Amino acid sequence: FRSGAIRVLYATDAAGMGCNVPNVAYVALFTDPSTFSTLVQRWGRAGWDRKINGTCLLFLPAWAFR
């Protein structure tokens, strides 16, 4: 992943916590986080390298908007 040969990484929280890779441009979260702090930590994986912009996406089910 670090070398750029792998372009997509799917990780659980345990694996994501060790993801100290600077060139992560996108983080997608497919569930609602338990706390705001958890959301910030997960999204904080994007854009460690200040040369790129980090983009974070949050996908929620339709019931969350009722």
C-alpha cells in the first residue's frame, strides 16, 4: 500500500489504527460512528501528507435522515 502498488485498502478499526501512511487521499465510512471523536479519528487518516488534499465520505442509511 505504501509503495502505491495497492490503491484500495479496506480495514477494520484495529487495522486502520495502524494505517500511518501519508498518501491516503480518500477515507470512506460506511456506518455511523459511535462518537464524534471516533469520526474525527477515522477521517484523520486522509491527508497526512500536506501535499495532497484529504477527502472524507460518510455513507449513512436512509433512515438516518428521517
